[in-house]
Amino acid sequence: MSDIVMQTNFSDVRLLRRGKVRDVYEIEDYLLIVATDRVSAFDVVLPNGIPDKGKVLTQISLYWFKHTEDIIENHIVTADVDEYPSVLGKYKDILHGRSMLVKRTKPLPVECVVRGYLSGSGWEEYKEKGTVCGIKLHDSLVESSRLTEPIFTPSTKAEEGHDINISFQEMKKIVGDNIGEKLKDASLKVYKKGREIAEKKGIIIADTKMEFGIYKKSRVKSQESGEKDKLILIDELLTPDSSRFWSIKDYQHGKKQNSFDKQIVRDYLLSINWNKMPPAPELPEDIIQKTSERYREISRILTVD
């Protein structure tokens, strides 16, 4: 069992921000993203970590970034700690397997969500209105139904609290028509390729969310290469924290599915009637271990070609 990494503190490297799961540092012209073992539920970070969770998220992301780079460029520079700037040399043991050196971008203020199945908040809206994020769907669908075609349902990106679903037209008002069309096209293509690969391994990707940023080359580099600013894929990709994974073998439409993610944690917290407000309760050891194994299981299934 590996040590649990709840937080990193690199005194000689500038911490840019600390999210619910990731610590982000500035390193020369790049960013260093470190996935910790922190886990959140209902938008609250829990006091316990999940062993190896950060490594699982990082390795799955790296797998998908590699397999979708023919669709759109991503932010990966390297995940090999031996290739990191020398200032990080003393932190290799912590960084190994759970970090990525990436291009610095201007993140776009939207989440790009693609849904291929009817679940979660989409199912709740469909039951009431026959729509998902305002998109009219066929009648007579049931919970966990596979959609005829995946749908693009963007949302705002909230620093705290919940993201808010918005229409494609509303998203284009935020990012512009040209960028909006590119985001929709790239998101759908990445999802469809990921879904095709995962299905061959017995996994359904029911839905996922992606983030994109604008990579701005320095003026000198831009003049030398002739390249302009680029839209690239950033953050994490098709992980248990950003996606809903189901087993094809166990799938039954018309009911809620078991997911390869922190659903074990959420179910436990619901069972004790926690009010979903800080401070969060401690997790029992068996819940921690079951959740850790669930993350490792999906990593084993997905990342071996």
C-alpha cells in the first residue's frame, strides 16, 4: 500500500492554486500538476484520502491524452520525472506517477460535457421535461438509456459550488462562435473515440466532462514557428472523477448503474444522513479500501492495450 498524499508543499516552487484534488505549481514557462489522493463529495473535500487515487487519475489521463492527440493537441509536455526541471529533483519520489509537466494555457470558463447515456441530472430533467439541458430527446427513454447520438451539454465552471448547465448558444456568448463550434466538435470526437476504445474493454463511458484552454506562444516563438494561439485539451481526461464508467457485463437499462468511481463514498455519506456541509465526517477504513480498489480496477481495465 502506498502512502497517501493529501497535500504537497514544495517550498522552493511557487504554488499557483490548490483545487479539490490537484495542486498546481508554476515551473519556468510551464505548470506542474500534482494529483493528490484527496477526495471530495457533494463539493466538500473529505478528511480522508483514497490510496493511489492521484496516481490512477494521472495514468488514466495520460493514456487518453495519448490516444486522442490525433483529434486535438493537449497540454502534456512530459510525465517523466527525470525530464522535469532540476528544481524538482528532490521531489521525485512524491511526483512519480501522480504528476504532469504541462503547457501553460488560459483556461476557458466553461466545462464541455458530453452525454451518451441518460443518467444523473440529465435523467432527472428528462423525467420532468423530456429534455436534457434543453435538448429535446425521444419519448419513452428510461434511466441509463443509450442515446441515439451523444449530445453536447456545456456548463459554467464554478470555482466553488456547483457548475450550472447552459445551452450551446449561451456557451458561444461566453467563448465566441468560432471557439464554441471547435469545442463542441472536439468534445464529441474525443468522447466517441474514447467510448469506442472503452467498449472493446468491457466499459461504458456514459458521460464525461472536458476542459480546454488557449495556448499562447511567446511572441518570439510565434514569429519563429509561424504558429498562432491554439485551442488545446487540458486538465484531466476520461477519468473516474470526470466521467461515469459502467461495466458492459452488468449494464441494465431502466435502472441506476454501479459506477467505477467514488460512488461508494457518496452512498456511505448518504447512509449516515450527513448534511453535505463542512466539516465532512471521517470515512471508515473499509469504505476507503473499497473505493481505492474501485479506482485501481478501472485503471487496470482501461490503460492496458
